[in-house]
Amino acid sequence: MKTEMCKIVLHDGYDKALAALKEKHHCIIAGNPGIGKTTLAKILLCHYAQEGFEPLVVNNDIGDAWALISKGQDRKMAILYDDFLGQTRYDQLKFGKNEDSLLVQLIRFTERSHNIRFILTSREYIIADARISHGVFDAYVDLIKKCTINLSDYSFTHRAKVLFNHLYFSNLPRDKVKAIVDSKLYVKIIQHRHFNPRIVSAIANKANSDSLSPEAFLEYIDTRFDNPAEIWARPFQNEIMPLSRWVLAALWTLGGAARLEVLKEAVLELSSCAYEAELALEFGNSLREVAENFISSEAYPCSKDSSKMITVVSFQNPSISDYIESFLRSEIAWIETLASKTIFFEQHLQLISLLESSVFDKKSDIAGVQLVRLNDGFDKPKGAIYRSFEGPLVFTDRDIFSANERGLALLKLASFLSPEHPDHKRARKIITTEEGWSKQFNNLAKMGSVPYATIRLIKWVVGSVYWNGHEKLIKRSFYRALFACINSQPDWCEELSTLNVLHECLSILGISLTTLEKLKFQTDANRAANKILKNEDDIQRLEEAADNLEKFQERMRFGNRQVVLDLRIKAESQSLSRQEDPSEMDEVALSLDEESFDLDLLFSELLY
């Protein structure tokens, strides 16, 4: 962090973000890749740390933020949720368990809390995708104070100082720094229409220049500035071992982060058995090679045994993932190889996303290979990091995926095949038979992730190739399976969120309920809401219950509105009881003075 802070230059985006936080206590920092969103968020964390706030980082999902607040009680907290919608694309599974509603509840809570500052970051296009996919998020996103960082926030002086700091604190040899100064290439960089702090950071990295003469290095900078992803092309294609490239490709299929043992298993699966022992030895060498420029690692306690530390490997920054993805799109043979050797469920999801968003031949062939792997049981969990009840981050070898996620993956892959293909017909039974839906409803009332996975499945199905030819069959089988589950026991579900989501599923499918069935849903919802109202003091749970009941009643067009009001009143009273007096801690910084700035004098100092 200290190394990063040495290179930072404050710009107008800092003032805008701090003003937004002062007004509403929350802010989304949005912008294009590499523009400095995370850097600005970290600067804000440092600012609040100086003001007595405890800087905290959300690691997994919005539930992690609530856990931090619950543990924090009345402490002053500045919370950062970096890439809260996904790192390089909108991550629907990150919004797995009611994430959009929980986010809105946290924003409301933050507005009322003088001791909390909530900072989120995301790329602009990912926010747009999330608005399309999530109605709740779309309805409330405009209420969240947004600070969009644009290239215009970097004045000529700002750009010059950003470049100077990166060069000054870099490990570039003197001959290359001197080449930049003598040629005055810094002027072209600063004025470039694609000026980007991330590119500046990459070109100042000695690892990208070891094999280049000063003249070739200048040409490298000049030609690579237009495309940030291409910065990684030279080291990826020419400066690392073949196995190292497969290590990075395998890491990409695992979502960009994975336990060291999981990554090794995925890489070894790509090899032939004859070379497995040799590659197991080479794997360590490859890790050391790519650690210099591509990946980083961090250790977390095991959730089952805190004395055991688990090493998690991840890309150093999102632009590496961007490059790997663009490389794979241009190398179909690599995608075919990866698809034929998937062993973790996360790998299937990543490759499915690539198939859905790409245009190339052999999609059906690749999907068919993945279907075989998935049906043969190659869908192991890769594990995840989460915040334990006690507070610290720990690693679990379990995944959040349910049978519904697996069913959706099978359906997506089968959709690339001909309707007459046996695998297409087999996958179709998941949504066209009562037995198929019954399997999806296993643990419906017990596992909180199941109903949200179900609604993701429903939303995808109604827009898929299956809907046009099988709409009536899908509706009938869903209805029968659901009410078989509901009628299996009197108090079949005590989770209000589950009741709300399932009723939304019926609404999306266009299934009408009888008066008796509506009363059954309404009775169960009221019972669950009153139980929460009576026994729950947790603000997040109270807000969530109020939101769920309100949405449920709006669709039903009747219900006891007083219960919703009582839940909100109790949440408000709990929030007020925790408040302290407001304090003026959000002072804005002074802008940089553009006058009397000598660019050549500044960069000449690099040579002394």
C-alpha cells in the first residue's frame, strides 16, 4: 500500500467522491478499465483512516459488508467493496442470494449512519449490464451517489505527475529512463488520447523491458499505448514458458482466483498422463515465473482448521484477465483443450460465458465436449473465501453453487446443440418434467441460495430456445413440482425471502394462482414476517423482511401494509440507537495549481 501511495496524484475525482461521501455517506466510483477507480477508493480509505475510521474491505459479497457492520457495532468504519458487480463482466452469481436487495438495504442504512462510509467501484459497462439484469438494482442505482472518473479528470499537470511518479519509483534501468527523457516521449504519453494510469504502471515495470534496447523500449511504449490488454502480449507470448501460459489460462477458467492446489490440479488435468510427474515439478517453476508480472498470492486460514493456511492465487490486476480472455477468443484450439479438461464447476461457467459472448465456429462441438464432462461428474467445487462469524476471512473448500446452477449450465450448453441431439433432449427434461423441477427444488426451504438460483434459471429459460416450443410444458411441470413441495408439509417454508422469490417466479412464468393458493402464500408470508418482527433486532434482517413483504404484496395486490411499516419502524429505531453525533470529517482537498508548471524541468529530475 505504501508503494502504491508513493505514485498517487490527487485529481478532481477525489474531491467529487469525498463530497458525495460527505452528503450521502456512500459512493460508487465508476469509470473505464485502468482509469484509477480502485486507486481512488484506496486514497479515500486512507483519508478516513486518518480521521479515525477503521478501513475495511469486502472480500466476497454484500453479506460480508453486513458482517463487518454487525461486528463493528458503534465503531467508525470506512468500507470498500471493489468491483462489487464483478471484475471484468457482470457476475450474476455474485448477486446470488438476494444481493441486489441487500445492497439497497445497506445503502439506506449507510445514509442514516454517521459512523459509516461505504465506497463501491465498478466499470461503467458492468453497471449498465446489471441494470438490465436486476430490476431491484435498476430501481435504486440512481439513488446511490455515483462519482464517474473520466479522462478529463486528469489535467495536463495531473498526467505529468502520474507519469513522473511511476517512473521515479520504478525499477527501470537508467538507460531506459534516460531514453524517455531525452526523446521527450513523456510529452506524447501525457497528451495521448488513451492516457491511462494502468498503462503507465505497466510500461514502468522492468519485467516488460528486460529484453529490449532503449530504442526498442521507446517503440514498445509508443505502439502498445492504444490497447491496454496488448501490454501483456509480449511477456505472455514470448517471455514465459509454454506451461506458464497454460497456468494463466487455467487460472482464467477458475474466475481469476483459486486455491493453489486447485490451480495445480486444473493444470495437471491439461497434461497427458505420461508427462504428469514432470509437469508437477515444472508447475512450481512456472508459478515463480508468472509471479513476477502476472499473479499474486495470499494465505487464508482454513475454515475447518484455523492452524492450516490455504494459499490463494489470483491475477495481479483485471487487465491481465482481459488479455487472457482476448487471447482465448483468438485461439479456438486453446478453448477446445480447456473445455475437454474441465474438472471444476467454475471452469464450466467461465467457458460458457465465453461461448455466449463470442462469435466463432465450433461452438456446438465445444459445448458438446463440456456437456460430456459435466454429465460425467467433472464439476468439483474450487472453494471460496468468506468472512467467518468471528470476523476474519477464511477459506472454505465448498462452493455457493446449487443443483439449479448445474441445471442452468447444462441447459445453456445444450442450447448450442441441435434440438434433435440426445444431449439437448436430455437437458430439456430439467425444465419440461415435474421430476426435473422437483430435483431443482431439493432443499428449497432450507438452503437460502436455492430460490435465487431458481429465479436466475427461470429468467434465462423464458428468453431461451426452449421457451418457444415448450412454454406450456415448462409452466405445467413447474407448477406441479412447486405445489407438490408446498403441500408436502403444513409449514413448508419459514423464509420470507424464499416465499417472495418463488411467487416472483410464478409471475415471470405467467402462472395464475387460485384464491386458495394465494391465501396459502399470503398466510405463510405474514407468519414469517411477524416472526421476524417479534424476534429479530438485526437491522439488515428487518430491512430485508420489509422489502420482501412489500414486493410480495405489490404482486399479490393485497396484504397487511402495517406489517411492512412496523418492520421499517423497528429497523429505523435500531439504527438510531446506534448513532453518534455527526462530525465534519469529509473535508475536500485543494486542487492542483496548473500555473507555473515546467514539464521539462520536472522530468529532467529523473536523471539526477
